[in-house]
Amino acid sequence: METRNLYKEVLPLIAMIAVECCNVVLNILFKAASARGLSYYIFIAYSYGLATIAYIPLTFFLIRKVGLPPLKFPLISRLCLLALTGFAGKLCAYKGLELGAPTLSSAISNLSPAFTFILAVFFRFLPSNFFS
């Protein structure tokens, strides 16, 4: 098997494992921080700030050949809507985690692909040959 094909097959698996590990670590850190009195609003602000510091240089490094898209109103409005949706999701998840356990939070976060699939079936966003 060619090395390039191996990277194309293995890299998404490694990325998914890394994201799940980051989610578990973040849940454990939040539970420990909230037990000591840290507000979940502050924790979300810290995690978004850290992600911004990490991803902005990475974005410029990865997209330097293609270039960034022009910052016009449709793109900025979509980014703001995505940020508000992500913030609301994190807010609900951390409020639930404050009342529950990190294990429960990790288990429920693994159900998000199933919820996405159910919504895709409900709104008929699947390809026409999916069920055949």
C-alpha cells in the first residue's frame, strides 16, 4: 500500500481520536474547575481564547497557498451565527456537566452524530440513493 493512501485513511481516524481525547480532558478540567468555584462562563471564555491563540497561526500556515476568503458580510454573519450556536451548545453542556458527571457528558457527546443523522432524515438532507 502506498504511503500517501495510508495517510489518507489513517489521518481522519487519528484526528477523531484526538478530538475525543480533547473533549474528555476538557470535561474533566471543567468538572475540577467548577468544583473549586469557577463559573462556566469564564471557563468557556478561557477555552475559546486558548483555541483562538492556537488556531489563528495554524490557519495562516495551512491556507497560505490558497489565501483567505474576502471578509464580507455574508461570511462574517455566518461566522457569528456559528460562534453563537457553539457558545450556546457549550453553555448547555457545561451547565449539565456541572450537575452531572464527566463520564455522562462524554457519553452524551458521542450521540451527536446520531442526532445529526436523525435531523438529516427528518429534513430530507440525505442523498437519494442512501437507503437503496
